[in-house]
Amino acid sequence: MSRTFYLLVALSVFGSSCVYENEESLYPRLAECDTVSVTFSGSISPILVDNCLLCHSNEKADISGSGIRLEGYSNVVIMQDAIRNSINHNASYSPMPKDAPKLKDCQIRQFEIWVDSGSPDN
Ligand code: HEC
């Protein structure tokens, strides 16, 4: 047996383990993500309360949030496009949450689902 043969066997064994990973094991957080019952009060508001109102509440906005208010439905609706770009870290927007890790994939997905469904006040 040549060295090349062993190399090919090794490649086919180790190479195949990557190919058969399914989506669930590659993206466990998205697989567990509730993308069906997304609401403003149950999904979106808690994300903003936990990650954004530290700086963007009505009280704090002028001190640490550059005057941008993200407290309550009407403020969030006005800012929805900028929020979507900021939490996705899209070019030409300030990445948010500021000085903190990016939101979880599921949280970003839920925000997008809420916007794409017409940003209902539910
Ligand atoms: C530590 C304070 C802080 C936190 C936490 C924070 N922000 Fe900000 N945010 C700011 C500041 C300050 C600015 C002004 C721009 C800058 O300094 O980057 C800003 C700007 C923004 C903008 C405007 C960005 C643009 O380029 O137009 C949006 C939208 C925004 N924040 C959304 C959010 C969202 C959504 C969260 C939570 C996921 C969040 N922020 C968390 C401080 C914060």
C-alpha cells in the first residue's frame, strides 16, 4: 500500500464527518429559537429591556444613549430600521449593543420577524 493510498483513506474518513453535520447541530441556538409566536410584548420588549434600555431608556437616553429612545412601542417602531441595521452590525451603522457582544442569533431573527410581519403592537 502506498502512502498516497493511506492519505486518501484518511481524507475520506475525516473529510466526510463535516459533510454530514445537520443544520440543527451546526446552529443549535437557531434550532431552539421560537420563530412562530413572536410578539412585541413577549419577545421584542424583553430583548430591548435586557440589552438596550441601560442607555436608551427615556431616563438615560440623553445621558448615555445619544438621545435615542427605545422605551415603549412607539419609540421602537420609529427606530426599527436603524435598530435592525445596528444589531446586525451592518456597515455605516453603529454596532449595538454598544461595547457588548452581539445579540444572540435568535434575538436578531425575532426582531427581523417582528419587523417583517408589520411590527404589530401585540
Ligand atoms: C452602553 C450604552 C448603549 C447600549 C447598551 C446600547 N446603545 Fe445604542 N447607542 C448608544 C450610543 C452612545 C449611540 C450613539 C452612537 C454611538 O456612539 O455609537 C447609540 C446609537 C444607537 C442607534 C443609532 C445607530 C446609527 O448608526 O444610526 C441605534 C439604532 C441603537 N443605538 C440601538 C441600540 C439597540 C437596539 C441596543 C440594544 C440591542 C443598544 N442600542 C444598546 C449607546 C448604547
